[in-house]
Amino acid sequence: MARFFVPASDWDSAHLPESEARHASQVLRMAGGDRAVVFDGTGRAAEVELTEVAKKRVGFRVLREWNEVRVQPAIHLIVALIKNERFDWLVQKATELGAASIRPVAAERSVVKLGGKDAEKRRGKWEQIAVEAAKQCGHLVLPEMFPVALPREAFGSAPDGLKGIPALHSDGVTLGQFFGGEASNVTFAIGPEGDWTEEEMASATDCGFAPLHLGKHVLRSETAALHVLSAAAHHYHGGVGGV
């Protein structure tokens, strides 16, 4: 069944946003009477019947409504900025794997530098990538996409719970040793291509992050992020999104 994103602010209008309406009418060739699922990204969803279909306007009526709660613990990513297309891919796959939040970081060794309007423009693109990924894989709760931050700010803003920071030359614990009993949140901080600086590592440990060792092979930043996210999902949830 087709899925369409309807922001919470537009939910009561009983109409798809224009971009979603165009997709429904012109790409999927849907018609009045067809059924679909709409969701607002916070867990609210409904099965609907389309009542009118035009190129830019698609109306619907709700048949049944439900709410999905994100499985706990929530798994968060702090990720240093990497090349644009690779970060886009990371956002897509992290959404599919159920990340609760993604906080981009302008690390000292980040190749990509973002700030001001450019950073907000990229954030908007990342949010749209997350929406499309959620529609494809069936997630009803989108990851929160934070503005680009400096490392110290990001580390200090991590929620209470388990916190781990993989590093290339870390003598830290393995993931098996890191995962413990019940946790309210699990946060991973993933460095850039050139890894975290000593000062950034010290800042992270000051904020409660435990150094992690992911194995003898060197992983790209986006690979490391998805590795720890997937491992945590299977350890705590039994699978992506639970079982």
C-alpha cells in the first residue's frame, strides 16, 4: 500500500502536500477510492481512502488511525560531516535502520565545511531523504535531524544513557563489552575521514563517551555508523524496529 508523508501541521486538512499529491496522481496514477497510508513522522498514521485526485491536489478520508512508538532504547548518531553524497547515503540507511536522531558535527578534520544558510539547506535535504527512506521501509517515526554543531556542543547534548565513540587508534572496549543491561538511550559518535583529534576525543570522554574498538579493519565513517547502529538494534531490539 502506498505511503505518503503528511506533516502534523497539515494533518487535519485531509489533503496530501502538493509534492505528495503529484506523486500520487502523476507517478502512481492513483484514483478516487484507492487506499493508502499517511503518516506524520512522529508515529501517527492512518489508512485512508482517496476522495479526490487532481495533479496538485489529493484529498482523503481517514478509515482507521493508529500510533507507533519507537522501540527502546532509542539509538542516536552523532556523525562528523563527510562528503555530501556519502552523508546523504548515511542518512538514508540510518533511517532504514531506525536511528532516533542524527546530529551532524563540524569536526576539525571534516573535509566538508557547512555553516549558515548552506547548513540549513543541507539539513532540509537530509530531512527529505529521511522521509523517502521511511516511506520505502515502513517506518512511521522519523529520526530527529539536528542542526550542524561543533563537537563539544554535540557531545554535551547527548541524552543520558550509554555513550560510545569509536576511533581508529582506540584501546577502547568492543561492542560486546560496551552493550550492557537496560538503557534509556544509546548514542554513538562517529568521526570524519581523518578520525577525531586528541582534543575531540578528550572532549567526548569528558562528556561520558566510552572509547570503542570496532575491530582490526579500518571502516569508512558511514560504514562505522551503520555497523554500530545495526549492532545496537539487534542487541537491544532483536532486529531493526523490533521483532
